[in-house]
Amino acid sequence: MTAIRIRALLATAIAATLLAAAALSPAGAAAEHTKTDVAVTGAEGTPIWISIYRPAGATRSNPAPVILHSHGWAGSRTKSDGAFQTELDRGYAVVSIDQRGFGQSGGLANVEDPDLEGIDVIRVIDHVASLPWVAKDRDTRGRIIANDAVLFAMGGSYGGGYQYIGALTEMRNTGRTRFNALAPEITWFNLSQALAPQKVTRSAWAAALYAAGAKDIVEYVHPAFAWGLTTGQWPDGTNPAIHNLDKEFFGHGPSGFVAKGIRLDIPTLISQGASDNLFNLNQGIANFQRTLTPRARARSLFLSFNGGHALPNAAPVGYATSGDACAGEGGFSALRLRFFDAVRAGRSPANLMPTAYNLTSADAKTCLRTDSINTYQRFTPGVDIEVATGTATPTGAGAPQHLEVANGPLTITGIPKLRSTVTTAGVDQRVFFAISVGTSPANARVVQNNVMPLRELTPIVQTERTIELPGIAVDVKEGEKVFLTVSPVSDMSFGHGSIRTPGVVGLENLRLDLPVSPAAVPDAG
């Protein structure tokens, strides 16, 4: 062996030894994930505090994509060491945000006002995009766009609302959004309709949400809430001295943007609680079908699970078994990362599941999969009914009526619609509707604990009405029956929400359209 060859082998051996020693020594230990707390200047100069979690190895030459995260109503950002380990290990940075009025951030909560919370999100994105170790998007010629981070978002409820408001506010202001994809959970399309469908307040939730955030909320909400509580009226501008929450909150969600023709053209992974009786399935479906462009829907997925803002129904009696039969191994958080990975790789994330709609059944045992929830079959209960309403007792007057509609086996996935000729006696009459399942009226229970109201402010005579019922996912078995439940009260709208002046609501010529699709295939999830 030549002297040159010997020296080369020795040099290689020495280098390998030194590298091994460096790997074992503290000075040469692998880089660790880090966290930094920063205040960003939001709308009107308000400080918005964020925690920036930087993955190990993220540098200018090896930049990391970012996931924005935010909290639920009256919550605060995640800022503990060791949080978001799964995302960081996967190579994603995470930025957790204290929304205005909450945590360390200044100001008062304006309930996702585009001109306040929407601008706050944009300012956070500006800061994130300025970090040299954050990955940037490229234009059609492959050039880096300096202020455009590779950006995703996660969070539920209020933490889902900021995603839509941030992205849609950017669309309004510049015609595009810097978000590459969203993953909102259990959040709203139309905040007014969610809190008060047909202007019948979901008082169980309105009271709880107000109590949780009263000290942090903008001033105009306080007298509006007090007026609504004492009068039973949703603040809709009827009283000029009270702020019009109906109009205000319509604009604090996708509904206000969609009404102006502004929609999102990015992949979105939507998870909604079918047994969520605050932001029900209808709200999530509206976001999927109306907030997203057709091109975005083709690259997006809709899932439901049994949970969310879920209170049990006692009047009328309901049921739901908690669980998620659709998200797959690792649950929704793992699916979310696979969704983001697919977007980064330039693949369609919609291919992660066999169908666009993936709905957990009411018993949580199966995932009901379909590409369409808009195929309806008409059923006619074949009877005319009267529902007595009143204020004589704490629960009003009358009892729920269960009208037989169809026999199982039957799979229902989507939003049922009721059409009826309505006559009312008395002012401000309120009646609640739901789909129930049982073997007889005696044991029929409301599917996934959700009802929707009909409200008639003044007396009407034989007037045609169409009522959107709660969206559901249920696999009705052989021997079971489907019922239309009609109730004078709902404990989701206790007090003024369901009990008004005594009267009668007459329903004639009932026609029930159920979203029964032969393409809905039960699946073990």
C-alpha cells in the first residue's frame, strides 16, 4: 500500500472519529426546537402577542413552513415549552396567537371583526414572513416572494373563525391570500344565524359565551345582550338604541364576504361537529359549499364527528355518541398534517379520502362517505297538526309530537328541509323541528341533539314556509323508523328563546325532503 493511500485512510478514520465525538458531546449536540414570545402591532396599534415555535434545523438555507394556531373563545395562546412537538418534529414551525382582548394581547374582543381581528391576523402574517428562516412561496417563474410565507392554519371554534376572517380579509384587501391551506374545526359560516337561527336565540350557548368573555368583549355587546335577555328579541336593529348584532355578526364571518362575492380558492380541511348545537353541521356545510370556490372544493375535504359544542337535549330528548369514525389513524390532528404535506408536495389533498363528504354516524360506529349530500327524496307524514305554545309553565305548553316519516334501513347525510303551509294564532310564535329515530313515537330521540326553529312574529294564515332542519348523519337500521319531531320548546333556547305569548301553530300539507343518497356508503372509518 502506498504512503499516499495510507495517509488518505488515516485522514478518513480521524474525520469519522471526530464527527462521532462531536455527535456525542454537548457542544455538538443536535439543534433543538426553540420558542420566542413576541408582540406584533395589530390594527389600531394594538399589541398582539404570539409565541413562535421554530423547528430544529430551520435556517435561511433550510427554511420551514409555518402553521398559525389560535385559541377558542375566552382562551389564550399556547406558550408552554415542549408544545407542538409533533408539528415541529415534522419540520413545521408553529405560531400561536393571543387574539385581541385575550391572553396578553391588548384591546377588546370584537368577535372576529375583519377590520380588527382580520387586520391583526394579516399583521401577524407580515411578521412571520419577515423571518429569514421561514419558507417562502414562489411566483410562476420560480422566484421567491419575499413577504409570502408558506403558511397553513389550525384551530377550532373561535380559533377556526380567525382562519376564515384572516384569509378572507386578505382576499378583500388584495385579491389574494397568503394562506396555502386552512384546517378550521367546529366554527361558523354566519355567526348571527348560528347564535340565533331565525332570530331565536340559542340562549343556553349565548349566556355561556357571554359569561366566559364578558370582561374582554367590546362595549356594544353588553347592552345588546341585556336587551335580548330581558325581551327575548335578537338585537336586529328593531330598537335603534341597541346595537344591531344581527347585521354586525353577519359580517364577522364568511357570510358577509360571500354576500359580496368574495370566496376562498385554497384547499380547506373542514371538521364540524354533527352533535354541535352551537355551530351545527349546517354551518360547516355552508362553508364548504359557499365559502370555497368550485376549484377549492375539488381540492378540499369535509368531515364530521360527534362532539364540539355539544350539550345534551332533554326537551325534546335527543342522543349522540361521541366519537370520530372518519379521520382515521391518529385522528384529525394526524390527518391535518397529511393534508398540509400534500399541499406542500403539490398533490391534491382531496385524494386522502375516497369522497368529499365523510360524516360520522350518530352512533359513532361508521363513517358515512359520499360525494354528494344534495340528492333528496320527498316524504309526506300525511297528517296536519297543531302545536300549542305558551308561558303557563317553565317548559311552555304542549309536548313534542313525533310524526312517522319513513322506515329503515335508510342512510341520511346532509340537511333535511321541511315545507309546510303554516297558520299561527298569537304573536311571536316559535316552534322547533328535528329528525328523530326510534321504533315508535314513544322512544323516538332527536338525532345528534340538534333542533332548528320556525319563528312567526305576527299571525299568518295558510302561508307557505320552507324550514332548514339540522344537518345530520345517521344510518337508520332495519326495524327503526324516521320521525319528524315538532316541539313547542327547546332547552337550547330556554326562556325567551322558546317561550313567548300563548298561541297555536298549525302545520298543513307537510313535505319533508331528506338527503338520502345511494352513494352514501357506510365504512368502518
